[in-house]
Amino acid sequence: MPELPEVETVARELREGSAARGPSVLGRTIARVTVRWPRQIVEPTPREIEPRLHGQQVLTVGRRGKVIVFTLTRDVLLVHLRMSGDLTVVAGDAPPDKHAHTVFHFADGAELRFSDTRKFGKIWVVPDVNAVLAGLGPEPIDDDFTSAVLAERLRAHRRALKPLLLDQSFVAGVGNIYADEALHLAGLHPLRRSDTLTPPEVRGLWKALRQALNDGLRHNGASIDWQYRGGGYQEVLRAYGRAGRACQRPGCTGHIRRIVVGQRSTHFCPVCQRRTGAGKDWVAVAARRSQRMEPSA
């Protein structure tokens, strides 16, 4: 399932236009809607969505958690891509797409197609984003998500770190890939209990989480499965999908191991991500080592 960097990339490309997803949707007016898979529409009813959207203009395109947010003239259109969803803007006479189960037809003839092979994606049209997404946790790359905020939220739970990071009410937008990458960067075992972290470990996790997500954004996300395309973060992964391969942390002799945590594949190094933490800020250690290795001017 696309995570924060992948969904943010889709939102940005729809907002700015791109070769992958077509011209920008901003300023376009919805004339009608074609619904071929009614169960894709959560709210309002499939029959009500066209008159509800008719004449509304797309003002902004953003993201909250893993959901794309279109701010319209009167309402908010929310699209959750789920496992296989994708959004593209095409000309009205473009070749048909049998997997485009919901199509938003614009007054200028263009179309926004929601293609979803597995049919897990969801659409809402609501007056306010909080009508659907009020339960989401904070955005981990926002400025107001500080190390102190993370510390407070960690102390409030007695849960293993990996499933807690995947809980969208704890922090929004993090999924399997970026949880594994952040925990490896921080040198924390995925089953370590959240309320046992020391202050240096909390700060290390905070920096690692933001680093993993921002690295993903710089690479336009990760193209791991066939349904998401265009990302390059898979080329620099440190833990996820690397079971049996050597740990990339300098000086570590371990190999990445795969286990199942909460029915999710989880990848970690048993040498530098021990179950009992040592309180090291591994992100800071890596940064200092990188600075020492840089050639002097």
C-alpha cells in the first residue's frame, strides 16, 4: 500500500502536473462523474455523488496521512488509493481504461481517472476533512511534530514499536516500508516496547522517522509492487526486503532478518537492533561518521 512519500508524490504531481500523471487538476471544474464500481464510493451514495460534485472547482490538492485531499469549491474530495489505486489526468478521448472504476469528467473535456485493479480504493465527498480523518495521528514530517511530542505519545503506550508505528492513530502515513527503515536507522528492535525507550533513543527514533520519510520523498517514494510506479527509494533501502543480506551499518557484522509482526513482514538486523537498547543515537552516529569521511575543501 502506498505510504506517506508515495501518496505525497501523487498529490504533488496532480497539483503541479507531470509526465506520469498528466496536467494539473487545479482550476478545473467537475461537470459529471462516471461510477462503474459503486462500492468504491463511501459517502455520499453513488447516485448522489454526481449532483453533489457538479460545478465544483478543484482549488487545492494535498494529503493527510495516506489519503489524497482535493479541496473543492464547497466540499472536500478524499481518495484513498489503498492497494492498487492510481490517479491520472487524461484527455477525454484517451483510450479507455477498464480499471478506471470512477472517472471525474471536467468541463474542459479532460478526465481524472481513478484506476484501481483490486477495487480496494475508497472515495468520500464531505464538507470537512475531519468528518473522515479526525482520528489520524500527527503528521511525522510537520514542524510541530517534535521529539517531545513523540516521547509523550510513546510513553502513553505499552506496545511493540513496529505495530505502534503502523497505527495511523499514533502517527499518520507510516507503513511497513518506512517503519522498518526508521527502526533500522534508529538501531531499535521492532518488538521493543514503546515505553522503555531512553531519551536518546526517542530522539534517535524521531530523527530516523523523519529521515526515512524525507528520503522517500526525495526519491518520489518506493516502487516495490507493480501498482505504484515512478519511485526510486527501493534502490537505497537499508532493511525492508533485504532479508539474508549484510547490514549496511558501518562496522556491523549482522545480516537482515525477516520476521512476522502483527501479520506484517518485518525486517531488522539482530546485531545492531537488539531487543534491549543501549541508548545510542544511531542517526547522529551515522551523521558524524559521514562528516569525517567527507574530503576537506
